[in-house]
Amino acid sequence: MDKFVVVDLETTGHSPSKNDKIIEVGIVVIENNVITDTRTTLLNPSKSIPPFISNLTGISDEDVEEAPLFYEKADKIIDIFKDSYLIAHNVTFDLGFLNAELAANGRERLTNPVLDTVELSRILFPKAPSYKLGQLASYLDIRHGDPHRALSDAYVTAKLFIKLKEKLESLPYETIDHLVKLEKMFISDVKELLSDRLEELAFTTSDQKDITSFKGLAFKQVEDTIKETHVVETSYGEYLDEIYEANGSMQRQFTKYEKRAGQREMSEIIYDSFHSSSHALIEAETGTGKSLGYLIPAVYEAVKTKHKIIISTYTTQLQSQLLDEEIPSIRNLTEIPFKVALLKGKSHYISLEKFTHELDNTQSDNYDTALTKAMLLVWLTETETGDIDEVQLPTSGYFFYKKISTDAESNVDPQSPWFSRSYYQKARRKAQKADIIITNHALLCTDMFNDYQFLPGYEKVIIDEAHHFEETASRHYGMKMDYINMQFTFNQIGRSNDGKMFGKVLENYSLTEEHVPIESWDEILDKTKYEIDDLFQTLYQYVVSQHKNSKSLSDIGRLQYRFKEEKEEQTTWSIIKEMVSRVTFHMRDAIHILSIIEQHLSEQEVLDKYDREDLLSMTGILQNFIDGLELLFFTEGTTVPQIKWIEIDTKGSKNAVYLYSEPSDISELLADEFFQSKKSVILTSATLTMKNSFDFIQKRLGLKPERLITKKIESPFSYKDQVQLLIPNDFPDIKYGNMDDFIYATCEAIISLAEITKGRMLVLFTSYDMLKKSYSLLKEIITDNEFILIGQGITSGSRSRLKKNFQTFDQAILLGTSSFWEGVDIPGDDLSCLMIVRLPFQPPNHPVFEAKSKMLKENGKNGFMELSLPNAVIKFKQGFGRLIRSSSDRGIVFVCDARIMKTRYGKFFTESIPDVPLTFDSTKNLLTKAEEWF
């Protein structure tokens, strides 16, 4: 069948079962890979179109008033789909509406074979940044002139399908062969398309020279790079002159180039630090161009001395920016040739060996697992890195991926044929030959706390986003456990008869009760899962009871409770400890039986390599659970005092519990394990100081002043001309219990400012609870859908997705907490107003802050001034920095919290940001000033 009919519908809502109706149909016919026909019609839904739909589609009640009813077009629609595939972008939605209308009008439902371009795009374009139609069109260079109109969307979907067919026809035989085995799980009826392609390939030779195959798996051939050495004869001063000064490479590369004195100064300080074997703290404010500022000396030093330099970032976003934008710029700025490698932890890289093994195991595959396998099969023909961050897997696909990451491998034999094909080993080899290695804080800390065995040897390192370095180090020296992960592990091991790991081993080796206590295993497994469930439900209730007089939530909506020694003797806590003992007892029994199997089969010399890896891996995971639970509930102290706490997800099930521990002070560890052993560590960020002082960050990191250079580099932007800081003096004071009044005043200000700025507004909260209440109130206040309201944790999607949605709509208001205070870059006219609802102090009962403050007090120090205030100031500076991202940006920062003006500590905030015009006045006068500003 070579006829494909694409359909797209515009409707009054999302569900035909709720009496939503079709208001427009767009149809495009494809034959022999060519669009041969297009049809479109508006339909009268016999009901009012909601304002949101009219705003989205541009279709109003007046537009459909004279349009035909569905039954008038039903037979023509049926006729178009005769003997064809039915295609749609999310076919379940469009086919569901069509069939509901056909059934309601006495017609037979359509039973055509279907193709879903969302699903097929996920499989065939696994590296696409998004699978929304508009963003896919942009990714594939398909023009999308009139989004959210049926014919335009259908036409784009048709163009997309043609590209999907082309991609399918470019895949190698081995990949298609595996897809055929998976297709029965797909929504799309692709069996015929895949089988036809497989038949064609059986009689042709692939002309893809860069694709190779091994053990039935096709993947892109990547050659290892050759290490080359270069001699640098230019002096560092001449090198900088050739880049930064008049008629230099910087001026030649960038149009409208303006020299930034701070950028060159940064490059000079870093070089001085390298050559005096000093560490450095450099605060480079927005607009400095710090990435190039530190890459320029890093490249020179690494190539000149033939010693690697590590560059570590906190976010993958900055890693991508360095690799995709800054490194190519450096190559254009200097003639010095250099090699760069990106190196992440083992869990980021797929194991070809593990994946090949799992491909044959389809018995327990659900839809997400089959989809994940299909995506990975195609991705392997494209990827050069094997880094899973290149792909957007379905949520539960990451559970499957854990089984096939390099982290799941046991010690790989260098003689194994898989070793030379390992992406992780290739990344390590590339890093060994590189001058610059880009990594993340997590791997840097893992390397540090594991005797430096993960990264190639280095003496000099640049740490960007350094305000996160302490928390990352603390987290890596600490521990995290949760209910979901523990139960998932036991579900993966399985009982003796459910086809999971344990049952497969019994079946593969014909093991009986004579060899293994099988009945005991099932009993132990059931008991352990029951005890885990009981323990975590009890912990959940315990935390709730401790919070009965407090409704405060963390910034992601969780209740928190810190383990306190004085609670140890309480009856409930004693019961909890007994429950932990039972869980660990049963886990030890489980480990014992797994060890019996492994030992018995090893002695018989019949144990398959993969089964042995699974047995040893599961034994190791269970032992880690035991060690973690004992550390949390029974270990009184370690070399480094630990803070231990529990978090519960109040929106989740009654066992959605997370257990944490981390050191109360990481500074001595960092001083001894890191700063003492490295020649030069450069720590940089836009936010490291409080009132121009580095004292806070210096103490928290354990940096000794005798080997330390500090420098604050001011922004080249003219903040006085670009920003107005407005602070109302008439907001209700929360201190006197006016929370609801404060939220109402905040929401009124949001609406008033949004009307002045036409949306384009980011509102930063410190409390998820306050964000949620504000969102609900704003929903009531906003009439006629004048503004699109986007709320973190309420509107679905990741942070980057919410940001894209915000930029897509003309009049949008984005409400964010925690992660939106930094790393969100919305330049230009997309953002004109930033509102900071409260100064970003951590709640006094936050477990880590509570414990650290107590320790400071015991040492005669002030927890507020030494800890709470500096952290709040640094976060405030991060939030403030969201508004101005370029020299042409301008806008308003509106701070609802009058403590910034009324308290003695308020000046620490105002004197830590750039000098900007500040107005402290009534809300009414501030709104007038805002109108004048715009």
C-alpha cells in the first residue's frame, strides 16, 4: 500500500468523551513520496469555542457559524481514507476524535493501519531536541507558516513523514532487522514498511562507509584520534595582544566588537595563578565573557607545558555551550592547534555489549522499553560519543538504560573485543590525548574521593559555576536512598517464576531446590519488599507527625525532617530502627542465596558472563542498601560528622520517602584532598562575593589565604541605564501572619506590571507552596486569557521546555522556584520584568542549614551572618542576573520583600549587585514609574 493520508484536527478541547468537538479538519494525501492532494474545512461544533482555543488557533465562533456540520462531510472524509495509511502527529488523538464523530453520526469507525509521526520521530530522530510539531519542523528545516491551523499542521506532518521515510531507508540491515522484532509493541503499523526495506537490503550492499557492525549490532565507526605535539613559541603577552588588542583576532571574528578590559584581565590573572602555583577566586559579572576569558589562557598553558587542564562545569547546558560555541570561537581566535575532550562518568555512556545482550530479551518489554530500544538502535548509527545525554528517552526508558550503561558492566577485560568498541574507553583514550578536558563537578568530585582514578592526571583545573562546588562535593561525600529505587531493584531481581533475573538464572541452568533454596528465596523476597514498604510508610507518617504544626515545604514541595539524637529514645523511632534491622536482615539472606548460586555455577564452570555480572551487580547493590541504612540509622559518627535527614513527597504515595546524609563541613576534606594536592585551582562564577568580599566562599571551601588570589571583575554593561530596581513599601508584612494578604498583593502587582510590560515577566519564588497559591489566585484574576500563565511544577514540562513555552507566547508570565534562579537565559525583548517575591533565605528548619547553624552557634559564631545571609545574597545575585543578558537589554527588577530596605542586613543585598537606580515607594507610585520607564 503506497497511499498515505495525513490528518490534523483543531478541536474545542482534548477529549471527545467530554463532548469536545472538531472545529477544523486538514488532510494531505501522499502517493509515491509526493504530496498529491490537500483538503481543509471548518466545521460547526454546535457549541461555543473556548477563548483559549480561539487564542491558540485564531478560530472564533463567528468563523464557524456558517460552516458545515460534521455529518455533512463524514462520507467524503471516509472516502479519502480508503485503502490508505492514516497518519497524524499523535494519531491516538486525531483518530479518537474522528471515530467518535463518525460513530455519533451512524458511520463505521476507521480501521486503517496507522502511523504516528510523534512515535516515528522519536525512533528515527532520537537526537531531536523536542517532538512537538513546530520544534521538529525547525530541527528538520521544514517551513511551518501557520501553526495550530489544521491544514498547515497536516502539511508539515506530511513533509515530516516524507523525511521519516527517507531516514528509514537510510538505515543499515542490522538496525532494520532489530526494529522488525520490536514493531509489534509500537502504536504505528510499520511492519510492512520495515519488511519491505529489509527485503531490499537483503539484495543490496550498504554504501554507508562510516557504519560498522559487530554481533548483529550496527553502529557508527569512530576512529581514535592520534596524539600530536606542538611547540608554542609566542610569549603569553604577544598571544593575548594578537587576540584582544586593536585589529586582533577577536575584532576580526566578532562584528561590532568592543574590547572588554575585564575579559583580558581575567586571562592574565589565570595565567599568573598557573605560574605562581596559586589558587584563584574570580567573580566575573554578567557580560565579562568569562568562558573565553578562561579558555584563552587554558589553551595556551596546556599546549605550551604539554600538561592537561581540566575545565569543570555544574550544568550540562554550559558544557554544551563550551563545546558548540566557545571552543570553535577559540579555534578561530588562535593559530595554536589543540585537542578537546568531554569526559563524563560511566553512567552516561551506553555499553554496546550490554545493549546487544538485552536486545534478545524481549519477554518483559513494555511499550517504553521497546521504544527505548528502537531509539537507541537508530541513535547508535549516528552517535560518535555514546553519551546518553544526546537522546531524550521516555521517562521509564531510563530504568532500562541503567541496565545497559557502562556503569552496569563489571571490570571489562582489555582483551575483550568489546573493550576497543566501548564508548567510555574511547572517551578516556580521547581524554588522555587531549589538551583540554571538559567535565562536570560530579565527576571531578567522584575522582577526588576515589584516589583520582577516573580522570587523567592533572595539576591545574578551572571550575566554572563554582558557587555550586561545595554542595556537589558534599553530596558526593554523602548518600541518598529512596523507596522507589529499592523496590525497583527487587522487582528487577524478581521471584523464581516471573521471568525476571532470578527466574531466568534458574531456568538457564536448570537449577532446582536441590541446588538453591528456591522456596526460601520467594519468601525472603516477599518479606523484604513488604518490610521495605512498611518501613517507608512508617517513615512517611513519622515525618508528617513531626510537621503537624508546620506546613512549610521545600522548594520542590517536600516535607523535610532531620534525624536528631534526642529523638533516638522515642518509641516510634525505636520501632523504626527495629524495622530497619529487619529489612537489612532479609537483605543479607537475599545476598546469601545469590552468592550460593554464583558460587555453585562458577564451580561447575557453566556460569554465563552476563548472568555472573547480573548476580554480582545485584549483590553489590543490596550490600550498598545495607551499608546506607546502617549509616543512616545506627552509625553514631564518622571521621566527618554527617547531617542526616528525611524528605517526603506530599504529592506522592504514602511511601514516597527519600533518605539523605552529607557532611556538615566539607572544607577540611577539600583543603586536604584537593587544594593541597593541586598546583592551581581557578574557581569562577558570576556570584562568589558578598559586599565585594570572598570571605564566605573561601571559608566554606577551605581555601588558605597564603596561596590564594581573589579578583572581582565588574560587568561592562551600563546597569544604571538598563535597570530600575523597584521596592514597594506598602506590602503586608508576613511576619505578622499576613501570608494570604501578601500573596494577594503580590498577584495584584504581577498583573499590574504584566499589563505595563505586556507579559514578558519572570517571577521568582523561594517557596513552592507560595508559587502554587499564587498560580491559583492568578488563574482566577486573569480574565479572557489575556496572559499565558506558566508555573514550574504545575505546567507540565522540564525547565527548558517551560522556558521555550514562555518565549513562544507574546504575553506570558513564568512563575519559577529554585532552579529558575540561575542558568535561565532569556535575552532581549522576551524578558522585560523580573519579580523577586521574597529574599531567598533557606527556611530555618531546612535540615542542612539547621544542623550547620547549630554547629556554628556551638563554636560561638552567628549562624545567620555566617551561613544564611551569605547564601541568600549569592542566590539573590543569581536571580538578579536573569534580567540583563546583553548590552541592549533593559527592564525592571521588582522586589516585593521590604526587608531589603528595612533591616540592617538589607544593605548586604543592595551592595552586592551592580549599582542601579533604586526606588522605595508605594506600589501605586512604582507602577507609575514603571509605565514611564517603558
